[in-house]
Amino acid sequence: MKPNLTQKLIESHLQNGSIKVGENIALKVDQTLCQDATGTLVMLTLDAIKLNKVKTEISVQYIDHNLIQEDHKNPDDHAFLNYSAERFGLWFSRPGNGISHPLHMQYFARPGKSLIGSDSHTCANGCMGMLAIGTGGADVAMAIAGHPLHLVMPEIWGVELRNDLPKWVSAKDIILELLRRHGVEGGVGRIIEYHGEGLKNLSIWDRHVIANMGAELGATASVFPADDCVKAFMLSAGRGDEWLELKADPGCSYDHNEVINLAELEPLIAKPSSPGNVVTVASVEGESIQQAYIGSSANPGFRDYTIVAEIVKTGEIPTDISLDINPSSRDILKQLTVQGSLAQLIESGARIHQAGCNGCIGMGQAPATAVNSLRTTPRNFPGRSGTADDRVWLCSPETAAASALNGKITDPRRLTINYPNIQVPAPGKREDSLIRPPLNNTIPVLVERVEHGPNIAPLPSTTAIADSLQLPILLHLGNDVSTDEILPAGAEVLPFRSNIPKISEFVFKNLNHNYVESAKNNLQQGGHVIIAGQNYGQGSSREHAALAPAYLGLKVVIAASFARIHFQNLVNFGVLPLVFKRKTDKTKLGTNTKIGLDNIHNAIANSDEIALSIFDSEETIPLELRLSARQREILLAGGIIPWAKKQG
Ligand code: MIC
């Protein structure tokens, strides 16, 4: 059999299992990345399992999310992460350097390597011919401690790109096209591998845009070949010696095949409030807007900012429009300064923010109530911007800039200027003063005890689920509930990412105001259950969306299906995820229904099925346990930390 590139990457990292779709596999992890909003729990986990030194080739801690320093909380987290990186031997990228994904691509990504990160957009680095996968923080902590990553072998989805993009259509429109065709569940259980002659027309930054938003399709990873484009980028970054050609064997096959004719694409936009709500820009032209937001890991390249500068300099931005520029990195900000685009943007009335994730996760720049905000970011789940009833649309920089200029949604093909031809400068080299290397291994550990500020709380302990449960259902949810809806983002909530008791006060805040109180009321009676539809827990990898409800007494989630990362996060914190065997049974269970489960330990240990009984009814409902042997062990141990301690 001729292997495709994904199979080669997986095969070269296999520690257990085979590349047969559906098998449980264990993969060696070469590199890890953490950002601050999830990194604090990773470091607390490393502390809990008493790690001495990082076991990977490269592990990096970035500070890019919680940048607004309204009080001590966020800077205390930064300091804690700085100490922790020093203590455990991670690289440390300081606040202001920029977003983890483009920085990692520039400084550390290597064809043929595997990378996991405590951020769902870790898949962005698949643009470099590596296997890059987002996971929960606990899985990253385990990888840092030398454990492999455990997965179900995904199907490989070959996406062939043909021809070249028309003017005013760019990489964002390619990934929006995949979302338009397949929706937010289209990539679940799959790795997307891009191939075809159209690739030669896409720069490394274009590929980053596409690979990044594989997360929005629910895909496990996005893979691009390590071809001449990757070589040229690595050479210009001074890392040419780390390049290695990697591509699929000619004549290889894929589990699914798709063709995108780039020449036929047109500007696309995801309407509020899901990345899967994609329509053509032309079909929604004329809707008034109040904000155009440029930046994030979904459009991080020099070109993405410069094209905006070139467009907005040709007119005047109306005074009621806020054009927010969020440079993705210090390096890009420097390039924009040197090349003059920054001055153009400033002259055009743009608001310039610091390098980082910022408003992409609601850390500032929240839009006004019920107005349209056009963003080049990857996600627009309800309330994610920080404004409860927000109206966030996702589009390319071209569409955002043309719309900012007109004050309403505008198809950029209407612009009367020539399509700018942008020369992208070589990326800057890594500076040790900005990204600090790990302390030399021969130097004894300097920091014996990690110091931390008063907002950083110890990780709550998790315990094994009881053998028999009679619990009420507190929430009955629909399809595609995102982790942004379970545990909201935004500047009010994010500073509590290192404090589970505090952040638990915000669980389901935008979906159900009574949840926290009801959960607390049920704590003494043993906890509660949540019912959900398909793709429960899509989106962000934040393990807080599992750990905080668990802290409030969540014992079991029963859903039609789960998003990959959230499923594992539930297991990691001792919450039992069960799947409806018959989807129609969901309607038999309502809020406040009391359900019973018996012989749970035996079912977890030995069975793929368990029967649920309904209080005051004769009826039982069959539920599936779709668990690997390792997940069964973790659940029986009461979560990944007790499990890891047992393993020694
Ligand atoms: C996101 O885009 O939702 C984030 C911010 O990158 C998150 C991480 C987080 O919630 O901290 C992610 O996707 O994992």
C-alpha cells in the first residue's frame, strides 16, 4: 500500500496500535506548546505529578491570551508560568511576543515531528509538514512527562486543491468553503490532508490559515506536505538545515476524497454565531457593521495586515466604525513598522493593539450590544467576544477591510483598486532574550517550589465515580454546544483560568443562569447529569469546561456524540461520558428527570453498554461506553492525576 503523508507521520510516531482506522493508537510526542489560559493548569498538573524535568525534545510555554492586566491576576499567572517554565525546563515566550501558533511555526516547527498543544488551534502547525494536534492540558502535561498521546486512529480526508485563487479571494475563503460544504462536524474523526497542484499557489502563511481552522471542522489535525514552500520559509527563517522533504507517495489513497477548484471560489463569510454558518459575502452585502477586527492565529501573516492597510488607505473609515488591528506577533509588528503598513493603518484611523490573541477570545475589544462585528478570527460562538448577545461574522482580511471602508458588509471584488501585490519579508530570527531557552540540564533546579499569587488555586482533587448513582438531569441541551458556551471566554472570566473554584461560578452562564446554583444544591445528594445532542463540547480545548462542572458535581454527560478533545477532558477529570445508543431516546429525558445507573464500575471495566433507568418508570435506556482500555483505567482511578500517580 502506498502511504499518504498522514499515514507516514503517524507510522513514524506509533508506540502502540496500527494505522487501521478506528484502532486505539499511542503516538510519541516530540514537541508541546502551552498558552497561558490553559498553561496554568498544565503546570499545576506537572506539580501534582511531581515532574522533575521535561521529557520532550521541545516544550514551549507562550503567554498570549490573558494580556489585559486589570489587576494582579493575569500578571501573577504570567509570573507563575515563567517560574514553572524555569523549574520544569520549558522554553518561555514572554508576554508581547505574540500568539503561540505563528511563533511556533516560525521558531520550532519541523517537518516530520509531532506536536501537541493545550489549544485546539495547535493544528495550525500542520502547515509545516508535521503532525500537530490540539488536546486538553492534562494530555499535554502527560506528554511533557514523557507519555505518548492516545487517540483513535482517524480517517484521512484527502483534499485536493486545483488551480489558483481569483483576485480578492484568499486562504480564509478556502477553509470557509470547506466549512460551507461540511459544517462544524465535517472533520470529526478525520485528519485533513491537503494535496494537489493548487498548493504551489499558497504561501506558508496561507497554509497556516487553512490548517488552523481545521479545528472548526472538528478535525484531529490538518496536514500539508513539507515541500519547497516550507523549505523556502525555513531557509528564510535561518532554519534551512531543519527542513526535510515530506510528501504523500504518488498513487496513495485516502479514506475520503474532495476537490476544491480554487479558481471557482468567491469571498465567503460565516454568519453569527457558528463557524459553520457560511454564505457568500455577496448574499449578505449591505448589512451595517460597527467593528472590523484583523488578527488572531486564523489570519496571522504579514500579508493579512498589509492588504488591509492597502485597502483602507484608498478611502476613509466612517467614524462609527472601529477598525481593530491585533498583530499576531512582535516580529510581524516590527515588519509592519519597517515596511510602512503600520503607519498607513494608523493614518487610516485604525486602533492598534498589542501582539497576542486579544479579542479573539474576548480579552478586550468586545463589540457593542447587537451590532455586527466582522472578524478574521477562527470562532464566533455566542458570547465568545465578551458581549452576551454579540453578532460576530468570520471572513477574510479583504472582506473585513472593504466592509470597514464602506461601513457595511461589502464584497471586496467591488473595490476599484488593483489587487495589491504584497512582498512578504523574511521572518526574524529567534532571540533568546525574548524566548528564553530551558535552563541547561546540568544546572540544578533553581526553583524548588513554584511561587504563585493569591488567585492561583490548587487543582481540585477528583475521585472515582460511585458504583451506583441516582441523580437529576440539570441541563438538557441541543447539538453543537461549544466549550465557549459551557465555560465562557471574555475578560471577566479568563483571569480565573488558574482558579477552578472561582471560574466554576461562570459555568453555562450564557446558556442557563440557574445551573451553578442548582448544581451546588445537588452536591450533597451526589451531583448531577447533563444531557446533550451531537458534537457536545466542540471548539476550544479548555479543560476547564470539564473540570469546573466536575467541581460542581457533574458526574455523567449523556450525549448523541462528543467532540474529541472534550470527551478526553471529561475522562481526565473523572466524568463519565455516555453515548445514546438510540438517538431518539434523548427526548425521553427532560430537565429534572431523575435517572439511575447501577454496576457502573463493572460497566466501565468490562462493557460497552450500560442501562439507564428512569425514576418512577419501568423504562430503561441503553447507553454506550465508547472507551479505550486506558480511558477505562483513568475513570476507575478517578481521573488522570490519580491515575498518573498510580503509574508512578
Ligand atoms: C480558542 O480559540 O478558543 C482558544 C482560545 O485558542 C482556545 C484555548 C482556550 O480556551 O484557552 C482553544 O481553542 O483551545
